[in-house]
Amino acid sequence: MFPSISLAQEIGLAVLFVAALVWVVGLGHMLWDGRFHHPEPAAFEGLPVIPAQRSAASHPLESVELTEAEQQAFAGLIRTFPGR
């Protein structure tokens, strides 16, 4: 092809040209599709992965009885938060 560059450089140039061509075609296809296809937005149903929140009374292992000292310590901790 070019007498002044090596075969490896010619192969690299060909690969670079093909990659650039594929990128331009892909970009054109993406822009063309985005121009004419506007799907209607669906109603937001929430994230299906996050389960619904349960109350503390739903399972005995999900609640803990605090002693009087723990309740007072927790109340003291809450009082230290700013904004209260």
C-alpha cells in the first residue's frame, strides 16, 4: 500500500480505519433511531428488587426489648444529634 511504512503499520492503520468506520456507523444508527422513536414514559412502579417494609410486629426476631439503661442511653444519643 504505502512503500514507506512497514507491514505491521499498514495492518494497524487498516484496523484503526475499520474501528473508526464501525464507530461512525454505530453512532449514526443510534442517532437515527433516537430521532424517530420516542416511547411513551411508563408509570413508575418502584424498584422491584427492594422488598416492601414490614412492621416490627411481623416477626419476633425483628424486634428487641431494651432495658431501662439501654433506653436512657439511646435517648441520650438521640439528644446529641444536631437539629433536635
